[in-house]
Amino acid sequence: MSIKKLANKAIDKSNFTDIQGYIDFCQAYLDFVGEKGNLQAVIVSRNEKHYRFWQYDEQGDYQITRPINSELMYGAAEFEAVRKTFLTTLESLKETKPDPAVRASLNNTIYTIQQSIGAALDALPAGDSNKARKINGTLFENLIKFLLKQTGVDVKSGDILVPVVVDGQEQFKTKYQHDLIVSYEGEIKAIGSVKTTSKDRLDKVFIDKFLYSKLTQTSLPHIAIFLNDVQRAGKAPKYGISGTFLPGHFKAYTVKLNPLDGVYYCDIRPNMRTEPILKDHIKTIDHLFCDDIWSFVRHHNALDIEVEEETKD
């Protein structure tokens, strides 16, 4: 399959109506980049050498992909091996606690699946970049929902209708749209934001929790899920990577507004593992699937209000 066909397949959301569609696309993409002669070049980042940029040949207009973390991204043979047990592993997480190797594989598999889509979309003409960004974000949101559902969690996206009460009387309802609404036995247990990057989106997640706490007088958990926070920097051929995460904003909101109940990354930045406040509030995404989601489901301070489920085409 050519890179043009892969890019066109990535645009068509009907190819991603379940987890298997994502897996099949990822395998096709990895088979393509793994075949000798299909890439014009593999460029190594100047400042963080485990990042790579794949340059397509003339069929892909010599476009260069987003940064690919070679420590997380599976090759075709590796992915073919892990895909065989991926779905059953997800199904088992409610009852079992996987070992570190399985947790790492879970994180890397999610990263590989989503990056295969993003990298394929990078082959589109520059004029389609905004369209590609929107599609990539929607597909990542849907992927996370599919994966959580595979574990047995009731999750959807849509509008939560929050009642505004004055002097004991409901005056009206206000709508808030959310990427993830986690429920159990009809009660909302957690609310989540799912984005490929925190760039230009971090403030809203913190403010959403603050407003919900004020309007509902509850401590409903709010979480954020991000794929990564790196982008290509520099000019050819001296490409490197730069971070898009704003640690100062994150720390300020955590300390002075309210902490989030979980922030998860597939490709976590080094300072998120070492800096005070960051290391206590940011984790790799396996922590959500293996540990935290089950704590949220058991959360006693649930919100029993109306939800209008969203349908995305």
C-alpha cells in the first residue's frame, strides 16, 4: 500500500469504527515504513536523539513526519506480536494487575497506533494540515473511548447538563461538552479531556474542574489524557524537537486553582518524572487503565445529572 493510499485511508473515519480498525491500519502503516525503499530518509533529532522524523519519497511529496519516539514506537514485527494479545489484556485489567512489562507494552501499543495515524496524515499536502489535525484529534479521542470500553468501563462523549441552583431552586441548566464521561450504574464518576497535545488546551481542563466544583458542589474527578507534547523544531537538515508543555502554567493551576485527579501521557517528558508537583500529578497512560480508572468507578461522590451523548461522524 502506498503512502498516498494510507493517508487517504486515515482521512476516512469509517475505517476506525472499532479497535480492530485501528490495529489493522497501524499494521499496514508499519509494514509500509518497514519495507526498504519506501522512505526517502530517516532523520535523527539533533537534541534528543531517540526521536526520529520519517521523510516520504515523491509519492508523499517529500513531506516529513512529526517526531516519532523510537523508544515507544513499535516496528512492524514487534507490533504484529503484541497485537495478538492486546484486546484480551485490556479485558483482563479489571480483575488483574499486570506486571511492568505488560504495562509498558500497553503504553507503547497505544502510542504506536495513534502515531501511525498522525504520521500517515503528515503525508497530506501542507494545505490540508488543519483538516489532518482535526481528524487526528478526533480519532485519538475515539481510540481512548474504545480502549476504555474494552476494559468494561461505561464511557461516552457528549454534553453534561448542569443545573444552576439559586436559593434552593433550580433556575436553569447549562451545557458543558466533554470528551470522556465515565459512568457506573447511571451515575457520572469522572470527566475527561482527550487531546493529542496540551498545547493551547491545558487551561481549559483546570477551569472546567473549578466551574464544576462550584456549580455542583461536588468533587467529581477530572482527568486529562495527552499523547505527547513535542513538535518538530529547526530547519532542514538540522531538525530537533521542542516541548509544547507549559510547566509553569500546570504548577500554578495545580497549586492556586485546583489539582486535576489524573494527567496521563503516552510519551511523557523527562521533567514530568523529576520536577516537584509535575511528578506527583502526571503519569504514563498505563496508570489510567491499570489503576486509576477503577478508583474513579468506585468513587462515592458521583454526579447524577443528565447527559446528552454526542455522535461524531
